[in-house]
Amino acid sequence: MTPTTTNGAIPIEYDGVVWNKGIAGIIAVNNFTVGLAAGFDNLLDNNHRLWVYESKPWFGLAFGLNLN
């Protein structure tokens, strides 16, 4: 947590624990994998209402290479 991620509501920096929830779909072709992910995060302390990312959706891409 920083003043930037709380819009200045908290003047100090500290490490917070975040609970991630989401889903991903992954497909493999030969030795390559690609996937899409989506979810949202929740801060697990009393400042969760001040955190700018609280319950905001996120999206991601996943790429992989099987070296076996």
C-alpha cells in the first residue's frame, strides 16, 4: 500500500495481503500454450475501502513453452 494506490489517503507505505479471485482458460498446441485470464483482487485489511484496485476487474494473457 502506498499513497499512490490510496489516492493519498494513507501517508505511509506498507505491505498488504491481497486475495486474488479469477478464472483462466488455456489451450496447448504441440509445445506451446496460450491462455486468457480474468479476475479481481481484494485487500485483506481495514484499508480495503481506500485501495484504488479493490474489486476492480483485471485481464491477462498467459504464454508457455513446454521444454520436455
